Amino acid sequence: MLRRAAPPSLVFSRRRSPPAQARELQASPAASAAPDRGADAISAAQKHDKLLAHTAATAARRLFDGTLRRDAVSWNAVVAGHARRGSVLDALDATARMHRAGLPLTEATFASVLGACARRRRFLAGVQVHGQIVKSGSENLPIVGAFLLDFYSSCFDLRATRVLFESLHQRNELLWSPMVVALVRFGLLGEALDLLERTPGPRDVFAWTAIISGFAKGNAKCCCNALELFVRFLADDGVMPNEYTYDSVLRACVRLGALDFGRSVHGCLIRSGFQSEQLITSALVDLYCSSDALEDALLVYNDLEVPSLITSNTLIAGFISMGRTEDAKMVFSQMPEHDSGSYNLMIKAYAMDGRLEDCRRLFEKMPRRNMVSLNSMMSVLLQNGRLEEGLKLFEQIKDERDTITWNSMISGYIQNDLSSEALKLFVVMCRLSIRWSPSTFSALLHACATIGTLEQGKMIHGHFCKTSFDSNDHVGTALADMYFKCGSVSDAHSAFGYITSPNVASWTSVINGLAQNGHWLEALVQFGRMLRHHVHPNEITFLGLLIASARAGLVNKGMKIFRSMEKYGLVPTVEHYTCAVDLLGRTGRTREAEKFIREMPVPADGVVWGALLTACWYSMDLEMGEKVAERLFCMGTTHRSAYVAMSNIYAKLGKWEDVVKVRARLRSLNTKKEPGCSWIEIKDIVHVFLVDDQNHPEREKIFLMLEELVSHISVHSEPDDMVIQSLNY
């Protein structure tokens, strides 16, 4: 359990970055430059600053216009007020009026205007200010140089940032820290770290925090680097972490699952007095929830006098990730206020539990709905089969052209077995120039795989190649899966080759795709490659491996693979046992398969016994087949396959009386066979056919061709084969 540490006995001074220093000094340089101003000017300047800080711009302007003596402090207060409000044009106008009044523009003036231009990314205005700085000879002033560098990096001009640093850093020691921050902003973490290590004199907290934050947002290796840098930071004399440093480190711990390191960081931040900061408490709750340390998460949360909204939402999200919807509901009900995020989280929780009416109730109760709320509710409706309602909501919000909205509708069509409608919606999406995302292509490729439309899949692949998502692992996996399911093994191999870092889903897609397309031995070879790449298989991987082993007739190899599941911490399910029974049965080892079923640690269902019955059909083991069939009939099975299998066994052995009995028993069940469905793609059009389908416009030609095929088959078929075929129909 965590205990609150005693308050620190020393108060550490925390230095600020040059831009922050400039903001604090906006009034002080002018104050020292004009010591002879009157008391009325001092009072007016103070009132200006106070009013502007509360965004009371109109009142401040009236007060300023009524001031008789306007000095640099008053003008700088006006410029700073406009800059804080984000009003770049007003700040520039006040600066111009100050200049026309004959007052010199100070470093505080330039700092305020450049800060506003940087925040709003007003590049041209900032460049004009830079020109005025050069004219006034203020470029070498430490604060001005730091703000210039921050401005160019905020506007993403790397070349100008480098040139400015190279020309000024030898005369301006304040430029080193902003340059480190700038390099992190451009994603040049290695270069930023090198510059930090070369920084002369003490390095400040902002440079350290920028570096740590940059690495903490990367992959697992980068997160490890972030933790190492934090340890180095603590050893750096004269500087202490701030709340943003701790937040970045804790986020890295979350990504790595580094609970023990996170606990140590928690102890450091308690000693530093940051334990009640909103960012910190949210990160701590996230860390403990993601590490299943719920007691510690509750300890942090309950220790807060008034938990912030973001911390409460984080705890709700943690409960939802653990499947504890009622606990999440309790936190939600006790919150003094809610935002859209709170409602969206609870809607998600209810949706995961299938509680559609609770989702509706909460959605109707929301005082304010944003796009996330609307998209969430639309997804809930579509996932629960309420296609018409989901489509109605889509029609209301589709004009916002939000990518997530359109992606949700595409996924909704696919989930409701309308993959062709999903592809049509993508065409509309292209026509309206709605931005794509990786999820767009993942869903569309799944749609193409579902209906087996290879040409449409290639078209989606062409669009995908025009984007910047070509290295996305999820889309690459979906692409390979689509080609496998459409039977294009070579294209699937090529798609897999472009995946930069194949994960378990990528390798599983390849193994299952090869198994389904008859490349059984190659599927097993790919499994070996997967292990050499240090990627651990999952349950679905083993299903593909068992299917490949069964089709290849590699019984011993397949059973060895089956038994190796425990090595990877996986517990075989009924599906895995069914595959193992099929593996034994396909090679005629029906007795061994029966013994295997009886020794299973999980109850055998009709599917497992059905797999053994099918094996009896393969090996024509009548004695075992009758025993298994009787067991299935006693289980009350209504699967036609069990009766058809026994009928085919009897027919193959010439036991026609038994065939008639089984068929009579099958007819007495009054079960309907699911209509067969097939499709073929010709010239970008998918033609779908059902049994006894009379709807195709060219049905006469199709039936004529079928008659010719059946006639040709009857001439070249064995009599027993014809009997079995007739019985199957």
C-alpha cells in the first residue's frame, strides 16, 4: 500500500524555459527603464494588466484610452493582454501604435507578439515582426532570440530554426533549451538528445522534459529510453522534475507495463509535492488500472479531496477495461459534473455488455453531444443489428464529413452482412473527398475478403498505395488476409512482405491463409519463421497450424503442436480439441480419436463428436460411425450433417435399407437446410446465386450450361458416386 510521504523540508526553485521567463518579464524591463514615471502611470499599468488577464479587453481598452501618460509599461500590458487572448492582429496593431507614439519596442513587446504568432502559427506576421526586430537591433537580446526560435519551430520551419540557432547560440545561452524542444517537436529525438548533452552549463527542466516526453510517445524501446533518461535527469544537479516530466514518465510506464518503476516514480512525486496535480493523478490511476493494481488506483483516487474530471474519467475507463461496468457506473454517479467523455465511456461500457437500452437512456440524457458521442451511439446501434436506426443517425451527421462517422457506417454495413453496400459507400466517400484513415482500408479489405471480390480488393489496394498508410501493420495484415481469402496467394505473400514489423495477427493471417489455400507445409514453415522473429503465437495461430497438419497428414507433428500450447501459456478450447480429433481421424486413427475425446478436460459437444463421425466416413469405419452417430442422436442433435454422413457410409457399403432408415429419420426432423450460396466476379461485378435462384437476368443461359455440365458429369462418373451425389441433394 502507498503512504503519503511527509512534506518536503526544502522548497526547490524551478527554473522556467526562456519563453516562460519572457512572459514573466514582459513588464519588468520597462519598469526598470522608466523609473521616473508618475504614480498615475504605475497604477494604470497595474490595472491594465489585471483586466487583460481576465480577458476584459473592452474595459481595459477604455481605461487605457483614458490614461494621460502612456509609457512602455502600459503599452506592453496592452500588447501582452491581446497576446494572451490569442488576438494576434490586435497585438500587432497595439505594437504598431506604440511604435508610432515614439516609444521604443522592448524585448517584452517582441516576446508577447512572437508568442502570440507562435501559438496561432501566424507565420507571415511573425516574419514581419522578425524584420522589425532586426531593424531595431534586438535580435541578440537573449529573450527575443529564444522567442524567435520558438516561433519558427512552432510554425514547423526546421531550416529557419537551424539557421537562427547556428547564428545566435554562441552569444545567447538561452537558445539551447528551446532548440532541444524544437528538435523534439520535429521528431529528431537522437539529434535533440545529442544537443542536450552538449548544452553548456546547467540544463533546465524544460529541455529534459521535452526529451523524455518525446521518447515516451514512441514504441517500447523508446519508452525504455524515456525511463533511462528520467534516471539521468534525477542525477542532474540543480534541476528538479515538474508535473509534466512525471506525467510523461508515468505514461511510458503504462505503455511498458512497468508497474514497479511506476511505483518508484510515485514515491518521487509525493516527495516533490505533485501528488495532487490533475495530470499526475490521472496518469497514476491509468498506470495502476492498466497493471491490474486496482487497490492502488483507488487509493490514489480516494486520497483526493475533489477528484478532477479527467482523473474520474480515467478511473471509469480503467473499470471498463476490466469489465467492471457496475463499478464504473458507481464512479459516474458520484461525480459532481460530467463531460461528453464521461458519457461516452459509459455508453461504451453498456455497449460491451449488450445493454442497448441503457445506451439509449444515457445518450438521451446527455446535455451536450459532440461527434464522439454521435459516432459512439451510431456504432452501438450498428453493432446490435439496428441497421435502420444507425443509418438514420448517419444521415443526420454525415454532412460533417467526419472520417470516423463514415468508417463506422462502412463497418456497420459489413457487420450486418452488407459488404457490397460498404464498398458503394466508399465510392461516395471518394467523390466527396472525405479523408481516409487506416481503419477505412482495414474495413474495406475485410468487406472484399467476405464476398471474395478480388478486383475490388485490388482497387482498394490501389487507393491504399496513394496514402501514407503503406507501412501500417493493421492495414498490411488486412491486405494479406484479403488476398488469401480471394485465393491470390502470391499477392498475399507480397502484401505480407511490406509489413515492417509483423505482429502475431500478421503471422497468424499468413499461417491460416496458407492452410486454407492448400499450402499446408509452407504454413508450418512460416510458423518456424514466426518463432525465430520472437513473436509468440495465440489461440488462432494454433487453429491454423492444426488445420494445416491435418490436411498434410502430419499427425505426430500436429499433436506435438497441439501439446505445445501450454508452453506459450495458452489453454486449448473446444475448437482446438475438434481440430485434434479431425487430425487423428483423417489418417484413420478413429479409435485413438475416440479415446482422445473421452480424456478431454472439457465437455465434448456435438461438433467434436461430429468431427469424429466425419472421420469415420473418411475411413469407412461403420462400427465406430454407428456408435458415434447414436451418441449424437442421443444428444438431441438436429444437424443434418450427422445423418448425411451415416447415409453416405451405408451407401458406400451397399447397405441400402439402412440408407432408407436414416433418410426417413432425417425427414422426420423437419429441419431446413440452409440454402447454398456462391458468387463469381466478372468485370468488377459480383454475381451472387442461391439454391433455386430465379432472379438472375441471364438465368436461361446459366441453366442451359448447367444441364450440359451435369450431362457431361453423368457420362464420366462411377455409379456409386452418382448415388452419393443424389443422396446429398
